[in-house]
Amino acid sequence: MHAPVHHRVGSRQVFAIAGPAMVANLTTPLIGVVSTTAIGRLDDAALLGGVAMASVIFDCLFWLFGFLRMSTLAFTAQALGAGETREQTVILVRGFIVAGLIGAALIVLQLPLAGALFDLMGGSDGVTRAAKTYFMIRIWSSPFAFANYVILGWLVGQARANPALALQVVINLVNMVATILLVLVYDTGIAGAAIAALLSETIGFMLGVIVCRRHAVGGFAIPRATLFDRDKLMRLLAVNTDILIRTAALIAVFLFFTAKGARAGDVTLAANSVLNNFLLVSAFFLDGLANAAQQLCGRAFGGRDAKGFADSTRLVLLWGLGFAIVVAVLFAAFGPAIINVMTASEDVRHAAREFLPFIVLAPLPGVFAFGFDGIYVGATWAREMRNLMLLSLAIFFAAWLALQSFGNAGLWSALIAFYVARGGLQGARYPALYRATFTKS
């Protein structure tokens, strides 16, 4: 094994990755938002409900395969730290193959998949019909969307966060322009919104390949034996499977939270929806720091750099904690005014203000939940991350069962308990994993 090499890690390195990643994260939901806004201008409730339903399905479906970005980022950063320049390109091409296979599988299975998902959603006939129209077109974007995850992970893994951000911005600008033209100018309805999403992902992929080719040492022509190295493929499969299970558990929490809020009545559902926007904003920024942790810890892991790994962990968590305190103060100070802007209903405003303290509290345990996620991904401690996430899921359900008599307050308390469990369990396990990893160097 090569000798460890220490790379000095400072705040500048953290924010060189975290800053663009934060902006990229904030642009990610824009495809659904723009589609919903454009369709909303047509003044057809069924079309609006259809695009909203389909957007939620794609958000969850594509989120489930987020391991393509995370594993590509981690393995690329590790190869960078180990000085394996050619292996970085091999990782990119392997990622494209996996993304293409998964995307093709979704396209082949689109009919049974649509049937199962829309039966589960239980919308009206008009809404379901509109949503299926959107789904059957946008599903063709799957290979390109997943390949874009790979490109994003590969560029960030090489600490090239700015080109990654530029590609995300291009994807969303193309989507915005195409949606406005197709839906509002050429009157193509919900099909136009889906075509715009497909077009934006396809153009993003083509531009991404051009960008990656500039940084791919030795080009994309890779010997079959290297590309399909059995040991590396099995490791990739194991890590991706573990992250997939971890992500499914995470999605289960938020789907359960949404479903329980919906059953509590329209006012509670609306209040939770308003407050979820606060959570999303803090989550996007914290996930930017998690991206920094993935790259910096992955590079240190690949270089067998124990000190660099520890420094990266400390810096990401400290900056995350500082950010969380600022966000909590801002939410406490301006939360009521923001709620008033987001809804005109006095009942919803009152309910949202009642549960605002949970939103003020959430970023603090969220720092450790997101931060350690990034650290674990960077070190490809995926099995441990999977197991601890499943345990956190069990804690969430146990907390909800214990607190359900408190209604929506009990539901929010269970979500906070889930955040605490995620960060706390991974933090408690971290020292043993760190020692086991670097004492073997």
C-alpha cells in the first residue's frame, strides 16, 4: 500500500466545494417548481394536481437512486487521494453504465411502475390521467438524469465544484425556458412540461460529457478487463446497494410524516407543508457541507491520510454547527413573517407558528445527521451507514408511537428524534471506524 500523504485541509477547501454544492442543491427542485407554476397559469385544477403528483413521484424515484452521485463522488475522491488518475476516468465510465442500465430498466417497466405508483397515490381520475401523461414522457429522461448524477459526483469528487454548479444551472435554465415556451406559448399542456424536463436533462448530459472529456485522463476508451474488474464491480455494487437501502429508509420517514400530517386535517397538512419549506432550505445548505465532507474525507481516505480525515471531519462539523445556529436564530426571528408571506389563511398561519419551534430546533441535530452522512459516504462506510439508518428509522417509529397522543406535535417530535438518532448513532460509531480504518494503513 502506498505511503500516506497529508494534504492540508482548511476552511477554504471546505467552502470551495460546499458553496457551489449549496447553490446546486437549491436549483435542483426547480424542474418541478417551474412545471407546477407554468401549468398553474392554465387554470386547470386537474392538470395542476397531475403535475404536482407526478413531480412528487419523480422527486422520490430519482432521490432513491441518489447513490449514483454519492458513490461516484466517494470513489473518485478516493482515487484522487491515492493518486490514481486513470482510475478516476474508469469510475466515471462505470457510473455511466450503471446509470444507463437503471434508466433503461425504468423505461422498460414504465407501465407497471406507473400503475402501482398512481394506485398508491390515489388521485382523482382527472388528476391521475394528467399525471400519467407527464410520467410517460418524463420517464424517458431517467438515463440522462442518472448520468447527470454521475457527472455531478465525478466533478465534485475531483474538487471541480464550479463546473458541476454551471451544469446544474444550465439544466434548470433550459428547463425554465423550454417549459415557458412549450406550455405557455405553444399550448402543449402537461406534455410540454414533461418534454421540457426531458430536454433539459438530455442537454445537461451532452454538455456534461464534453466537460468530463476535458478532465478525463486518457480519454473514455478503457480496456474491458479494467472496466469490468470483478473486485471493483462487487465493491461498487455493495456500496450502492447499502446507500440505496439507507435512502429508502430516509424516504420512508418523510412519506410517513407527510401521510400522517395529511390525516390530521387540511389546516395541519397546509401548516406542515409551509414549515417543510424551512426544512428544505436548511437541508440544502447542510447537504452542501455534506458534499464537502464526502470529497475531503474521500480524498483523505484514498491517500490513507488520518490527519487530513480528522481535520476534514472537524471542520465540516464546526462550520455546520455555526451555520445551524445562524439559521436557527433567523428562523426564530423571521419565521412568523415568512409564514405570513407564504400563506394568507389565518388558521394555517396560526398552526404553522405553533409548530415553528420544531423548525428552529431542527438544524442543530441536522448538522450531525448530514455531516456524518457525508463523512461515512466519503470513507465508503456504507454498510455501517445503512445499519445505523435502519436503527434510526426504528427509533423514529418508536418515538411516534410513544408520542402520537400529542398529535402533530408528537409527529414533529418524532422527526426531531430521528435527526438526533442519525447524527448521534453515527457520531458514536465514528471513533471505532476511524481507528479500524487508519490503523490498517
